[in-house]
Amino acid sequence: MKVIAVASQKGGSGKTTLAGHLAVQADMAGSGPVALVDTDPQGSLSEWWNEREAENPLFARTTIQNLKDDIARMAHMGIKLLIVDTPPAITETIANVITLADLLIIPTRPSPHDLRAVGATVELAEGLDTPLIFVVNGATPRARITGEAAIALSQHGTLAPSILHQRVDFASSMIDGRTVMELNPSSKSTEEVSKLWTYIQGKIEKKPAELSPELAPKKMVSSFGNSPSLNSV
């Protein structure tokens, strides 16, 4: 079983929406059984899942203290992929989740505040030797700042090639427990999520040796706040 953590120090980065969409897309792509875990006290992912009519992905109710043992149990039960949503802050909870993860996904919106907030999460992953990728989320189509954000992030780690753009269907789909793929399978949003999952799937299915050095986070925490690329965004 592979474990993916979705984490960001900055609130409003779209963690919960991304976690839910990736879980559904992974299941649609035949990578299941897929399960979700919500470690965020706000419980937004839990609320979204409770609204779903579809049985998949599965939802695992656990605590951070029991997560390691429950991961082992889920693997024994045949779960192939576990996606864990985390609180929007650097806490012991996030550290524990990242320790257990095969891959950390850091979503960030293309704004100076969001980009500067990324450093703390990367520092944590770096200290725990957890591979990570950045996902630009909530981007404005054809906006210059989106390209500048992509350049800034790519200088400090691996950037997913599929950017998720700001569209109404992402927000509206979360209201009733669905995803953009279920609302409109032919939409641009659906295409972006599909491409993103294909990319992530390729990463987690590689052997650990193949993940390095491309996925290994670089020494970049101190440079995030002073990066010329970031200051120009």
C-alpha cells in the first residue's frame, strides 16, 4: 500500500479538495481500493465524504496515535492507496503523517504569501527524508503570476506538470460529495486532475531508489523568503 500525505502550512491552499479529487481519480483509474483519512480537526474531508452517494473511495476513521497501526491493518485488508489530509499548520500531527508517507504533496496557490509559507512544510519533509512534489492549485488561466510561481517552486523541488486552475466546478462539486470528474467528465478541470493523478501514480509506483534525487527536497528553506523569483511574484 502507498501512503500519500497532502499538507500545507497555509490555509486555503486547497488541500481537502485536492485530497478528495485525487482519491476519486485514483479509484476511477483502477488504482484502488483507495481510502481517505482526515487528520484535520476542521473535518472538511470527513464532511465531504459523508455527503457522497458513491461507496468509493473508502474512509478510515482513526486517530494520529493509531495511524501507524491502522495503516498496517489497511494494507493487510487490501487497501492499495491511502491519502491523508492534514491540518493547515506545522504540528506534531503533520510530522507523524509525513513520517508514514511514501510521498508528500504540497499544494500552493500562486501568490507571494502562499509561496513563502511553503518553506516550513518542505523543511519538515526534508528532515524526515520524505519525497515531495509541489502542485500549483487555484491558478488563474494565462496569468503571468502562475508562470512565475511555477518557476519559483521548480527551483526548490519537483513541480507537478499539471496545474489546477481556479474554476467554479471545483468548489461546487465539493458541496454534495462529488468531484469535477463526476460532474462533467469532459471538462478542463477533469482533464487537469486526470493528468495530475497519472503523474503522481508514476512517482509512487517507482522503487525508492528511483525516486532520488529527483523527488528529494533540496536545501531551500532559508532561500524561500529571499528568493528573487519569489520576491518578483
